[in-house]
Amino acid sequence: MKKEIHPNYNTEAMIKCACGNIIKTGSTKKEMEMEICSDCHPFFTGKEKLIDSTGRVEKFRARLESSKAKQEKIKKTASKATASKAKKEATKEKKEAAK
């Protein structure tokens, strides 16, 4: 390493959070401030709340149900079509056998 070109490293640097938590660490800055830390973040404190203000979950569920209904309808029509085809073929075979 070259001398006198690197910043000074402080082993007693402090990070201050808006909630009042102070974290001691090593850094090139002596003091830093932050808005949120692991002591006050909702994910880490267990106070996380899911806010669905636009109703996105309900919209998704409704869309999912409608797609399931469409798929069932397609299956029913497909099975009816194959059944009618089978009936037509059976009647053709009967007519040919009768000749």
C-alpha cells in the first residue's frame, strides 16, 4: 500500500439511528446517521403489516376463480364434443355393418 493516499480508518465509528440505537463499528467516517435499523424496522420487530389498499389480492383471487371456471367449461365442452364424435362414428359403423 502506498503511504498517505488512503483515508484514516476509525475503529470506534458510530452509526446513529433515528430510534436512538447506536451501533459501534469500523469505518472511514467517525459518525453516520440512518433512518431505520434492525431494532426499529417492522420486519425484524415482528410488527410488519400487510396493507392492501387497492384490493389487489381480491382482484387476483377473482381473476383466478374466473380462469378456473373457464378451464372447467372448456373441459366440459371438449368432453361433449368427443362424446358426440364417438356417437357419430358408432352410428356410421352400424350403418356400414347393416349394408
